[in-house]
Amino acid sequence: MKKTLLLMMAFAFVGTAAMAQLEQKDYKKEKAEWDQKVKDELKLSTDQVTKYDALTKEYDEKFNAIAQDANLGKDVQKEKKMALKKEKEAKLFEFLTSEQQTKYKEMIERKKKEMEKPANG
């Protein structure tokens, strides 16, 4: 009986770890798809792509640092991440044309609406 219980617990642990890994891969895949969509839809120049990639890398590291900080509560993490998003967008707009900025804002709005659908539907 104990062996069966231990075996079930081991399977549950392995299953949970596998699911967490899958979620992380899905997040990375979605992020890569979003980055490519931004580059394609905004028709970024080679110089802009270089700047976009550098900006994304810089802010990914900052977001990860916040997520890894065990001293921060969920609300504080959320506030800090929102502030970083605004800061990143401001830096992004420094090298986007006004047309690209408008299109980017439209893309963000569409993304927000898509994310709301499953919660409401």
C-alpha cells in the first residue's frame, strides 16, 4: 500500500513538473511569435530589428529579475512589471515612426481583447 501511494505521489510530481515545463515552453513560443509579428506587421527596418531585439533582451532580463525576487509580493511584482512595460514601450517608441507607433498600439489593443475573450466566454 505504501509503495502504491509513493508511486502515485512520484507520478503526480513528475506530471506537475512536466506541465510547468510545457507552460514555460508555450510562453516562450508565444513570446517569440509576438516578437516576429511585431517585426513583420510594423515592417521594421534592419536597424529597428536590431534595436528591438536589444530592447527585448534587456527588458526580458528585468522582468525575470522581478519574477525571481522572492521578497516581492504578487501585487508589488505586478506593479513593477507594469512600470517596466510602460518604460519599454517609451524606449520602443523612440525608434518607431509615428505610423509604426499607431499600428503597435492597435496590435496591443487587439491582443488585450483576445486575452479577455476566454475569461468572458
